[in-house]
Amino acid sequence: MSGRIELDRPRCEGHGLCEEAAPRLMHLDDDGDLVIDVEEVDGADLEAAKAAVRVCPVAALRLVSA
């Protein structure tokens, strides 16, 4: 199975919990804005993406089937 990470940018508040859960896939830039480094995920990255989606306190991330 694979998926694609989608970000609802206006909803994101830059808490950084997703970055902690999936540092290989995303990071906060110097302005505190989330940057998705890897959009298409599978395998271990898929599990990390699921964790990032789960920990977002404002539900700004979602994972859709690719």
C-alpha cells in the first residue's frame, strides 16, 4: 500500500509534532511553516506518515491512498 500526504496549510499552526513523528518526510522551516519533503510514501515511510497525521492537534494533515 502507498499513500500521499496532504497538508491543509491554513489549518497548520506549526506545532511540530508531525515533524517529530516523521522527520524524514517533513520539517518546519525558519518561519515555522510546515514543508512536506516526501509526498508519496510507502513501507516504513507510510507508517511514519500515519503517525504524523495522528499526532497533529489541528488535523492539518491527511493521508490519501495513492
